Amino acid sequence: MLLEFRAKNYKSFKDELVFSMTPAPKQTDLNYSILKEKIGLIEYRGLSSAVVYGPNASGKTNIIGAMETLKDIILRGNIRNSESVTSPNAASHFLELIPCCLTQLNEPIEFAIKFIENGLAFNYSISFDIGGFLVNNYARKILAESLTVNGKMIFSRDKTINFGDFGLIKDYLIDESEKNREGIQSIVNNSLNDEELFLLNGFKVILSSKLVSIITEWFEKKFVVIYRADSHKSIQKYSEKKKENELYIRTLNEAAKAFGINSNAISYIVPKDASEANLYSLFEIGSKKMAVPAEYFESYGTMRFVYEFPLVISALLNGETLVIDEFDASIHPMALMSIINMFHNDDINKKNAQLIFNTHNPIFLNASLFRRDEIKFVERDDETHLSTHYSLSDFGTSGKNGVRKGEDYMNNYFVSRYGAIKDIDFSPLFENISENGAEI
């Protein structure tokens, strides 16, 4: 369960971005959407969903890109560029694209994330210097790195590594590592690499591969970040688990029928001379059964739904945090409302799954659908061109700018009560064309 994500000097977010998935204080609306997990004497609370609004080019997708970039850095264990490109988010592979391009100053990149997994509350942060925007051949360096578990510092890094309280993680430590604490500290400080994360290297190898596995498996399997939904395809991997695959296909077809696909079925098929399954539309014409590639027959909206719905199934079954760019594009709002309500439903969302997405559709600005702290905004300053992020709950409930429970959020948004909206008028451009003439 994601509790908080922070980033600084990531593209348009020069100042610190704080994306909170914990309930704001004194918010009493929609209590049924609050996720809870008790660790020791502390009960952690999280939001089951968040929707992000803002005009085009405001920086909404940069939030998702920053999350994916941190994920990729952690999984590869260093701040070098990736050898393989697996996402449309180029900044996660070519880190010189990260720094804000609007400053000449050489400022560090900072990331921090709080999450709960396997009964432990993790807080990991990293700061590193990679030079300015598009600077190549720069000697990259990790400036700071830290890990806390259940509020106790495990290690911190600046020029050297400092260890904290290992008592909390003693069951995860490699044998004899606690007894050899001073010797280990000397070894790791003599072998620190400026470009490599201590968490994924020295700490994993010498101290606790078990604890690092919990962290990396959460990032790899539970923190699902889709940078561009229009480029995503959920491909069903066929395995020996035939019953599970049959259940998966049956569930997907039932969902597709509810969505509106009634004249045919859909399934993943591995064509001859191919190693990977592709999605097909299946037909029964008389006694014949026929299949055509789904992209030849289904609408764009249907394809988007079919590819995205498996992500929803997986998130709810496994307690994942699903972060997806423009999740709602080309999909009817009624279908989306049903999906959102599943994340809010305690009887369905039993494993603390979360859904985070950005949108331009104002229909979700609804007090009966989202809490005020679940409604997020991104605004870009016209003069500095820098992005800021805030929640509807940040306005408070009193005073001239207060937002009270049950207000017409949609109407208030369109009259610019909350900002993060831009007045766009193309008419002067076309008036100029009609007056001066132009050929296209």
C-alpha cells in the first residue's frame, strides 16, 4: 500500500512534489474508502484511490513518470542509464532528461517513497547529482540514501554509511551480520560506489537479501505504473496453470459483455510460429468457429478496456497500487465508475488495492465518488512554467476559499475556484488565418 511519494527537480516539478495517499486530517466524507493496516501499536491508513486533474502540459503525467523512474532506478540498483528501453517514459532510461530544463543551476534529484508491504512500513529516500538537463559525460553521484522500517532508521548514507537499529529486522539479517556490525560498516564504506544504490548492492549482499527482496518485489509486482495507457497491452502469458487461465479468460469475457461486447467472445491465442499470445475476437458462424485479430474488429475504446481490465483484476486480487495515465480515455464513465467503486468496496477490495489515475473528465469531481483528499490537481505557472501539486482538501473547510463537504466540485472547478484549469481560445488564430489567408 502506497502512503506517500515525493520528488524534487523532476522535469516541471523543480520544487518538492508531495503526493500523499494518506487521509487528510478532519476529512469525514466517504470513510468506507479508507484502507487500514495495523503494524505493532500503530494503525496506518491509506486512500484507496486518487484522481488527478489539470490542463494539458501542466505536469500530470510527470507525476506518473517520476514514480516509474524511481521504480526503474531501484530495480536496476544504480543511477546509470538503462541498457534497455522498456517504457515510453524516456526519462526512466536516460536520466539526463530528468532535471528541470528551466534552470541553469546544477541541483540534485530527490525521490522518497513510503509504503507498506509484508507487515512492514518502509520509507526509502535517495538524492543524487547527475548534472543539469541533457548534460552528458557527467560523473554521477549518489549524495544521500536512507531506509527506515516501522519508523526506525536502518541505514543512512551521505559520504559514508551509518547503521541504525537492527533489532527490528534481526529475523531478516544474514547470520552473524549483527555481531560483525563494525567490521561490516568498515567494509561497505570502503567499497561504496558513487553510482550504485547501497540498498541493492552492499546492504543486499552483506546484510539482508530477504528484506531487500520484500522491497524489490513490491516495486516489481505491487507498484504497477503505466506511463502511457495507450501504449499498454496486457498479454496473457499461457502457462501450465490451465484452470487459472480459463478463469481469467472467463472473467474477462464476462466483463467484456457487461462493457458491451455481445456478438463475439475474446481470448488470447498463440498463433502458429509465434511465441507470444495475441488477443483475438472469436465468432461462431453456423458450425464454424473463426478468429480474427481483435484490433481488426473491436473499437479503440473496447481494446483499451480489454487491455486495462486485467490490470484491475490483478490489482484487486493481489493488493497492488495501480498508477495509470489517462485510464479513462475512450472508456464510458459508467464503466469507470463501476471500477472505481470496486476499489472503494471493502467486500471486494480486501487486500488494500489502490487506483491512481489522471484525467480531463470532470464527471469524477463528485463528492459521492471521491473524497476531497483523493481529488488532486496539477497547475503550471504561466511565468515560471513550473508545476505545483495540491489536493482539494488543502483548501480547508472554512473561509472564503474553503471547500465544504457536498459542494458542487465540478461547477467550482469550471469557474476556476480550485485553479488547475486554463482558458483556451483558438479563435484569434483562425481570425488571423481568414484575414491574411493561408494554405494548409
